[in-house]
Amino acid sequence: MNGHPKTAEEYVRLVDQALDELGDILEAASYDFDDVESNVGFIEALKKELTEMRERMRDGSYQFGRNDLPLMRIVKKHTEKDLPCVRLFYLINQTHRQGLDTSDS
């Protein structure tokens, strides 16, 4: 998908993809015994917040907003090195702030 999503379904898929990516990171970290304690705390916090957001999407209480998603306070402290899906979070946040892309182009 290029640009931000055009439909609610595409937006939900982005959030689901981010949740899958976080799950993969946590799974991979469980095999790296040296760094597990220090590196997964922020991933678990992101997953918790994103799961709550996904639940709001599911129950219909999610609302787009003008401000950054609360989880961005965590995302902005990291790079692709420690959060390979960081760009996905920026796209989700951009969509949250700007809404769906309703242009026909």
C-alpha cells in the first residue's frame, strides 16, 4: 500500500500488521537471552497500546484525532535499528491525524 490508507479496512490492516510485527520482534527477542530484559519493555508497551487501539476500532469507539497517538511518545525514541517497523507506526499516526486518503488519484 502506497501512501496512507483510503478505507477503514486498510487502516485496520495497517494496525494488524504492526501488531504482527511487534509479536515477531518479541518472539525473536525471546531467543536472544542477553538483551531480553533491556530491549523488549518498550515493544510490550507498544503492543499493549496498539492492542487497545485495535479494540477501540473493533467496538466502534475509535476516533481519528488532531494530535499524535499516545504510543508515539515511545516510537519517537526509537529507530529502525531497534524497531524495524517504525515507519509503519509513523504511517498509522499520520492516518490517525489526517484521516483516510479520500482522494481519487
